[in-house]
Amino acid sequence: MIIKKLPGIDLLFSTGFYTWIVLIMMMFHVSKRDFKGIVIYIPCLMVVASCVLSPQNGNVRYMKPVMLVIWIVVAAGIGYLEKNKITQND
């Protein structure tokens, strides 16, 4: 497929891209001292950990659950941060 070869778009087909998104968002919550927000990322982290520890490391088939829900999880994590920011200011 020609789309997989376009710069920038090819990242969406890479398993490492989603692993980095999960890790970066978790570290963002840690930097904000929002440890309850990390709970949202635990299922994705468990899938990533099982992929890293399995003999089939980097196989797209095993990363599909993370690839499908990562944008919902990131939106929920950002929404959780915004909600806590509003309640902390009151």
C-alpha cells in the first residue's frame, strides 16, 4: 500500500509509535502528580508488556488492541487532567 510509505503517515502503522504514546502520556500524568490518571493507561501498558515479553515482539497483530483504543484513552486522560485542573482551581 502506498499510504504506508508516506512520511508521517507511516508512523500510524508502526507498533513502536503507540508504545511511545502510552509511555509519554503516563509520564505526563506523573509530572503533573496525577497518579490516579495513570489507571487509564494500565490496560494498554499490560498489552505492551505482554508484547515486549513475548517471542513475537513487534508483531502488529498483538498490538491491535492498543492501536484501536489509544486515541480514546489519550482523550480520556487529557479530559481527566482538565477536570482535575478545574476542580483544583475552585
